[in-house]
Amino acid sequence: MAHFPAFRTLIDDMNCKNVDREHFHTQYAGVRFDVIISLDIHPHELLIGGQGINWACVMEISDDLEIAMPDDSFFDLRSKLDLSGNGIEIFGSYIFLKYISEHSPKHCSDLPIQPNVMQRWYPDRTRMIDEGDRTVFYRWVDQKKKGNEAHNFDKTERYFGKKVADYCRTNNISSQWLAPEQAKKMHIQMVKYPWAQ
């Protein structure tokens, strides 16, 4: 395990703003990488996925910001990158993770991770049997207005994290989802936090 203190500023900002998960991109060796930091699990998690190279790895982040990439994930990544073509002479998991940490944003965004990002990089966590295979987020529904009981909390937590789901539980808010065919006929906007509606 190696220490990556460059993640500290972003993680502190996430904690300060009560944000469970953050998603950002960075470019390395000509490949765009999706990076997701999840604080709603302990130990925290770091997912890095390479677009177009069929590679992703989930790693634990210790409280001291120590991270280790499994050897098989490293060798797989190395085989898929064009290192010499991008002028990279020395490559190791420490060098790669240090680059990712040093190119992370200093502040978290004001948006939750969009469901299509979670579906792409966490298929096992987001795959669920749901009426009509509803996988496209539509809106937040305040059930207090109609005197109804909110539901969908487990699905909300899988996609948006514990803090969002707990907020919905406390405030009687449901997440509403559509099947992809339904969504094609509608103007679907980016998801905002339920407290920002």
C-alpha cells in the first residue's frame, strides 16, 4: 500500500459538503479515465475505469489515504495502455495512482453521480429486477404533498449513496424511474440532489 495525500482536499470537501460520492475524469496515456470516490462505504472506495480499453478496478482507500492496486489489475492495465506511443518510459501502479490523485479536483461538484455512470462502472451493484426494467432516473417525488408513503429507498441508495437515501427517508421523498423506451419520448434532465429541487 502507498500513501496518496493529494486526495485529501477533495475528500475533506466531500465530507464538509455532506457528499457521499464524487465522479471526475482525467486523461492518462491517451485514455480518458472515469474516477469515482465513494465515502458511503468503509473502508472508502476508489474506482478507476478506462474508457475504450475495457478496464476497471475498485480499490479500498484507508483512513490514512493508503491505496493498493491488485497486481492482476495493474498488469491488465499495463497491457492495454500504449505507453511508449505516449512517451511514458517508466510505469507502475504507484506512478499511475499518484497521477490520478494529483489530477483530482480540489472541490466536489454539486451533482450526484448520474445513474448511467453507475450502471456502466458498477453493473453488479445497479443490476436489479424492477418493474419494467426502470433504469432511467426521472425525478424526485415529494410524497408528503399527496399524503403517500415514499418508497424505492434501496434503489435510491444503490444509485446515489446513503446520505441521499437517508434524506429521502426522513423527508418522505421517492425516486421515480422510467424504462429506457419511455425515456426516449421525454426530455430527461441531469439528476440533482433531492434537496436542490
